[in-house]
Amino acid sequence: MNVHLPNKLGLFLLETIMYPGEQKNLHIFEPRYKEMITDCLSKNTPFVVVRSNDVKTEEIGCAVQIEKVLAQYPDGRMDIAVEGICRARIIRIDRTESYQQGIVEKYSDTTEFTHMPQREQLIAQHIKLLEIAGRTVSPQYYDSIHPISWLIGRNCGLSLDQRQDLLEMRSEDKRIRVLVEYLEEFIPEVIEQWEVRMRIMSNGHFKDFPS
């Protein structure tokens, strides 16, 4: 997907990770971010969601576009819907404004996807995982302009560290292999936990089972 990225964007520092094509609703309440979102709306520019905590701010994040303002409140707070458009590398952080801005560059794959057969295996694994969770997904879900790894990586139980690792990989083939290997281990664990839950329910002790 060919996306033009301005070389200086606001940074939304959050203990979360987004992928290209992923949609989220964000509640904006901090003064610095209220100013940043107001600027983005007035200039129609994206901003970068990047994982950050007290220890570290990651170098690779995801540039997102504001799709819609869902709600605005008298004190300036707002709810917005955003969608990831592409990955971004933060080269340098500018702290001269009330909100941090990053000198950024687009972060793209370095190798082309080779249409590996494991892609179909990954889709089958994901469908099975969703079925275990009592959910169904339309086959059209997997027909996307975005790589399949982003579609599945955001909805298969990865930890934050695993999600960040996936975000930083620059090969769709590698991301698919990693997800296939991960789900080969994760799905049996989910099945085992589900069987334990069913046994507890059948024994009449469901009320004691932690959510």
C-alpha cells in the first residue's frame, strides 16, 4: 500500500500497539493530546501511535489517520476513531511543543511476499482459534489490501512484546512463519483451558472459576 508520510508527526505515547489496517476508538483527555488531535484535524494529518512506558519508547510505531470524531465534550475531551495506515520509524523526538513530535520515515518491508503455502495454513489456524472462542469470521475478512499478518496478528492473543516484534519484522514471509509457529503452540493451550473450564462447569463449581 503506497502511503505518503509527512516527515514530522505528533506522537501518541501509549502502552499499546496498532497495525496497518487496524481500527481503534481512542478517548482523548490529556491536554497535550487534545491539542495534538485538534492540530491533526485542522491540517488533516496523521499521527503516530507508538508503544511507550516508563522505561522505553519504541522506535517503530504505526501512523494512523483520524477517520471520525465520535464525541466531543465541553471540557475538550473527545472520542475519535482511527485507522492504521502504515508503519513509521521515529528517527528523532522533538519536545519543543506541548506534545511530542517525531521526525519520522516510512518503515516498509525489505523483501517481497512470495505467496508461501503457509499463508493458507495460517488462515485455517486463525479460523479454528475463532471457532474455539465461539466466534465466526467471513472469508472476505482475509481479502484485504493489507498483509494477512496484520489482520491475524492483531486478533490472535499475542502479548504486547510479541505484537511489537511482529510490527518490526520487515518480511511478510517471516511474519507468517512466526504466526504459524505461535498458533501451533497457542491453540492447544486454548483448547486445554477450555476443556478445564467445561469440566469445572460440569462439576457445578463454575462460580469459583476465575474470569
